[in-house]
Amino acid sequence: MVYKDFDDNGAMDPILCFYIMGKSYPYLTRDEILDQMSIMRTRFPDYKSYADAGLNEVFTAEELKGSKILKANYLKTVYFENTSDGRFKEKQLPLQAQFAPVYTITCLDYDGDGNKDLLLCGNINQSRIRFGKYDANHGVVLKGNGKGTFKYVPELQSGLSLKGDVRSTLTINNTLLIGINQQKLRAFRFNQN
């Protein structure tokens, strides 16, 4: 993301970009960039003129001068284990943890075996149409083996089927409380052995 007050109206103009073959392109459509910055109307009088414009064609070198850049360089959901020497070691999580954004990670013992398990919840349903919904997380339960690795528990086995944007979870005794945007609070009881 490149950002700056490009049109000097006192408001920051964030320009989300993506790369194709090493070239940076604005994610915004022509209509969106014109809504954000009317100064672009003369530069791109029609859709064809904007269609193949990269970031360096949309903005001049002078306009990009002083802009700031934010880069996403790590898009995996992982956990970090606190090792005995006080350092953190990155640990991979199963593929199912990567299917949608994660907003909550809850440590629990869902099956009563004495090992810590994880519940990952999240989703984004209110995103731009071109991005689509990120709603493949129905409550990902990861069973821990007590040695720092986790295995996915299928939805049919875990009994969780959470639809919506989960933003908060809380465990009280054997009850899991789940806060989902625009929905009532949900509660689940662990079926421990």
C-alpha cells in the first residue's frame, strides 16, 4: 500500500497495490481512483488509458516522492512457541488454519485429554466485491498432542459450525462463548471424556 495526501486535500489517500510479473499496479478501478482523487480525471479520460497503467504510470515520480509504503510480507497463520531459552520459535499450523482470516485464537482442552488444543475463529463477510468474502472458517479446532504440534479436527467431529465474522471468544469452565458480528452471543459446552 502506498499512501500520501496525493491531491493535497488534507486527507490521506491509501492506494492498495498488487504485483504482476514484478510490476506494481493499483488495485483501485478507474472509477474508484477518480472518486478518491479527481485530479486523475484528465490523466485517465477513459478506461482504456487506465487499463494497463502501473503505479509509476498513475503517479509521477514527483507525486510519489514523500509517499510511504506498507508491505504485507507474511500472510500465514502460525503460532510462536516460547522456548526454554526465552526465544520464540515459529511453528506451522495445519492447512485448514489458512483458509480464512483468523481474529481469535483460544487455548482450551476441548476433549479433556489434558493437552492444550486451539480454536481459531475469524472471517470477513463485509469486503469489497472484487475481493469476495473470506468466510471459510467455521471454527477451526486444532487438537494438540502436548508436544507443540496440532492436528485439524473435522467440523463434523468438533460439532462447531460458526457462520459469520467471529471477533471474540471466551471460555468459562466447560462453556465456550462466541461473539459474532450482527448475531446473538453463542454458547457451546465441551463434551469432555
